[in-house]
Amino acid sequence: MDGIRAALESAISHLSDHPGEATYTDSVATATLLGGLRVRTTGSAGETVMTDMPASIGGTASAPSAGWLLRAAEASCVATVVAMRAAQLGQALGTLTVTVDSVSDDRGILGMDDAIPVGPVRGRISIRISAAGAAAADLERIGRWGIDHCPVVDAVRRAVPIEVDVETEPMAPA
């Protein structure tokens, strides 16, 4: 906890003194279709994630779906930010579990009705948190602070402008 708190204090101090360094371009994720609906996504530092879709819509269910990875990203991000906040406040956590689920309507992704959202229609984040000697209200504040400061949750809640580029390549006839 002390190491996390010291790192956060150092980062806050540095960015307070050098605010121009706070904004940067995030690392890229590049997805490549492997066949069927299996996709390998790689990052610039060698990270790799595989996705697939359920058999009911043509996948083989050999890997999690991208939608599940979104929920996993929300859950892990919230857990991380809650732990960071607790460390900042000098609170050693006992238990921290974050569960994220959502409700979706597959008619959206299948293009059956343009009025139905393609992504989830609602989501839910549940936090289970404990710490020796901590008041429930203080732990709830830490949990809610974590949700409010999680970049993944923010990207889902807020309309983030997205620039789109599509390049086409001619293929030789089969």
C-alpha cells in the first residue's frame, strides 16, 4: 500500500508541475481476423487477447467475446482504481471484488432493427469491499470514487468522439 501511495503522490506532483505531459496517445490495439469469428488482438508491447463469438451466431465459443472483455475491462479497472484510492487514503483493504454485468438485445448486433442499440442497453457494477476498522460509509465512498475515476467506465458512460478510417485492398479473384 505504501508503494502505491508513494507512486501516486509522485505522479500527481509531477503532473501538477508539468501539466502538458498529462495528455498522451494511448497504446494501440490491433485486431486481426483469424478465420470464422476468431480474432487475435495484439498490443505494441506484445500483449495478446483472443476473442470469439458464441456458436448461436456463427462463432465457436473458443474464447471470450469482445463484449465480455469490455465487462472484464470495466471490472478490473474499477478494482484497480478502488485499490489506488484506498492506498491514497492509507486504507488497507481486506476484500475487494468487482462484478460487472449488462443486458443486451441481440437484435441490435444482428441488424434486425436500427432502433435497438448494438451494444448493451444497461449495465451494472457491484463492489464488495471490506477493510479492518473502516466505516461502511467510508468504504462506499472509496468504491464510488473508484467507479467515477475509472477510465474504462468513463469511456462507456460518456460519448467519446471516434475518428474512423477505412482502407480497402483489392483482392485477386479466387
